[in-house]
Amino acid sequence: MKIALLSDIHANLEAFEAVMRRIGEANVDRVVSLGDVVGYGPDPDACVDRIGTIADIRLCGNHDQAALAETDPADFNEDARNAILWTRRVIAGQTAEKLKSYAMLCVEEAWMAVHATPEAPARWEYLMTGADIRRNLEIIPAPVCFVGHSHYPGIFERTKTGEILEHRTTEIRLAEGSRYLINVGSVGQPRDGDPRSAFGLLDTDAGVFRLLRTEYPILPVQQRMAAAGLPPNLIDRLAMGF
């Protein structure tokens, strides 16, 4: 089975459509959304509608929750806060209802998924340190845990001897007895210096994970963001990938 894993679309419809085309070419069996479908970008309604048509599993991110006014965006930086307040004003009622249906966590036998951390899904914490990564690797109930949230792709492994490894690669064969934390990066707002959309592909039969990148037309997104009055910093960073 091939499973596509998408995170942090952030209302960037052009990026999302480019990724959907790649997914179609890959003939995937399932699609999993790891949250933050909205926030930052100019097309929240369209992105929420389309993820609802292609994703078997839809998880909640902190921007999704903030768009529903279920959490205070006071901890967001000024640009993110202004964008989420704009999102609250413009989303349709049916979009809000769909966002409310998103789950916090998905656990299956061979893998699990969460937006932020498996340790505390609703606290919206980041995996910032080696201690954070080790602690979360030690508590996951499945061999692989997929996350998003930071917009930085990465692969961390806890071997069966307890060693913690960081793999700087875009493809890895999953070792029996190991545990993995894999960040699939961001579809709509990459921050690792590469402006191309990022997403993951898990082949459960082969036991292989691949991180994929795809280009998309950035200028139309920036133009619609500017027309909506969204913060200039959020517009500029799309072309830089950070």
C-alpha cells in the first residue's frame, strides 16, 4: 500500500494542486492530512474542501483550531496572528464545520500520525531538542510516527539498541525493531530553504519512506495574498522557502 502524507498546506491552493498532481501520478492508495490546512494563505475554503475529497484521514493543526476560535492565537507571531484573524473572518460556515471534524491523532498498527507531537498532541509543541526527540520516540506505540508543524522535513530513528540517529536523506528503508519520527515538511509554506512543496510517501509493502518535492507557481499565490491584505512577510517568504 502507498500512503501519501501531507502537512501544513496553509491555504496555498497552487501548492496543494501541484502536490495532488504528483499524488495522482504515484497511484497512492490512501492520503493522510497532518493538519494546518488553513492559516497564512489566501484560499482556506478551497483547500479545506479539496482535502475533504482526497484525504482518508484529516488531523487537526494549531492553525485549524485557531481558525475556529477554539484556541487563542496570542502565542502566534504578529504576522501569523493577523493571518489567522483574517481566516476567521472569511471562511464559510461549511469550512468551519469541516475543520471541527478533524481528529487530533491517528494510530494504526504499522504507523501513526499527529500534527505536532505524539507526547502531547493538543499542546502544539515542537520537537526542538535531542531530548524532545528521544522522549517522543520512546513513547510512540507504532513503528513510525509522522508529524508536521515545524515545516522542516526530517527523519529520526531510535534503533533497537536505543541509539538515536538523524538521517539526512530523502529516502529510507525502515529497519525492523527501530522506531521513527518523520516530519514530512510543508506543502504550502516550506521553511528549510527550499521553496518547493514537500510531502511524504510511505510504501508499506517495501517498508520505504520517501520525501518528495515539487515546484508550483508561487507568484499567483503571492498576488492573491497581497489582494487580501495578508502580511507582506508571509508573501515574500514563499519564494525563499524560509
